[in-house]
Amino acid sequence: MALATRFALLHLAFAFALLAPVSASAAGPFADWAAIVVSGDDHAAHTDAHTETFDNARRDVAAELVRKGFSAQNVRQYSVEPEHFPKAGLGKADFDPVYQGLRDLARQAKSGCLVYFTSHGAPQGVVLDGGLMPPEAMDQLVTDACGERPTVVIISACFSGVFLPILDDPDRMILTAARPDRASFGCGESDNYPYFDACVLQSFPKAHDFAALGPMVQACVARREIETGASPPSEPQLLIGAAIRPILPLMVFPPG
């Protein structure tokens, strides 16, 4: 579909949302979005020690999404150790359950998609339960479930900038924790969150919308790395497609 046509359809869909009954619009712009939050590893950086760093981020990012207006029933979480969190109702962080889970969610929540991964990374992709999920598989996941809907993809991992060229699309916003040739920080045994995830959680309450969230997270990570002497800087990457760019500022987060 031509970019101009997709752009017009997205604006038309948003206009209909604004004209919807008050009871529906009161739910907020993200109430009908599908969202998955995936913790892809449970090992600390440079060791085999167990860590819940990524699961902490997964849990708290999912909670923050609900506070920002995502419906709890449309948010699913995945962990490499779901048995350690029996009351959380987590899925297993393997490609097939994640792929099918997002497809199922997108059938019931049809307005947009959010995909959030937090894990270790390599120049070939993001770690998912001991293996590597390459950019092509991430693109397949998003494309098959979400198609041309407005979609936000956030990847918290070393070298995660490698995903940008493959995921680049007019309907997508992509935010990554590092550029393609850089590590990110804060994935040690004693860390509560990776630096990037901590900055996402710190920035969410202050951000007006997803488009504003990206630069705030980038600035937060830069400050944190300077404060801790982490080097070379990870330089989180942000890409906002031409069709989704004018829409995101209209999709305002609730305050707080």
C-alpha cells in the first residue's frame, strides 16, 4: 500500500476514534492496543549467575503500560522462568509462544501494537531463552500480528540498534537501548534494572506520549552512563516512521 494511502487511513482511523462515544474514548487511546513484554534471559552479564534484572523490568514496564492506559487484558508478559512467578500468569519466552500470543492479542485488540523486549543482545539479535532472535524474526513477529497498524517496538539489549534497518516502516516507532555496535549497561547480578529499562520507567511518568518518551530515555541513559563512568556510551537509537509520527503526539498518556 502506498505511503500516502496508509497515512490517510491512519488519520481517518484516529478521527473516528475521536468521534467515538464518550464511554469508549474515556478509556484512552491505548485501551484497544495489543502489548507484549518479554524478559529473554535470566543470567547476569559476563557470568552464569542468576539475575532477575530483566524480569524486574518486564514486570514493572507491564504495570506502567497499564497505568498509561493499556487494558490489562491486552497486555501479556513472557519470561524464561515463568515457573518462578506462579501468580503472574506468564508465558514462556520462546519464539512460538510469543509469536502466537501477540497474534491472539492483536485479534482482540485491533487499534495498535506495542512490543517490548528486555534481554542480553549480540550483533546478530536479542537473546531469547538461550538462543538469538534475529531482526528478521522480530520483523516477522510484528508484521504477521500487527500488519499496518500503528506499532511501537522497544528493544532493551546490547547491540539492539541492529534491528532498526529491518524493522523500519512508516507505521512503526522503534526505540533501542544501543546503537548496532555498542553494548548497553546495567545487566549485572546486583542490578535492579538495566540502565535503559530504568530510564524508560523513570521517563514514563513525565512523558506526554511515545514520541516524547524516546528522546527523554536517550537523555536519561546518557546522564546515567556519565554518572557511572560507563563507556563507550550506548547511544540508544530512535526511529519514528512517517505515518505514525503525526499520530503519536495525539495519543496522550494520562498524567502521573
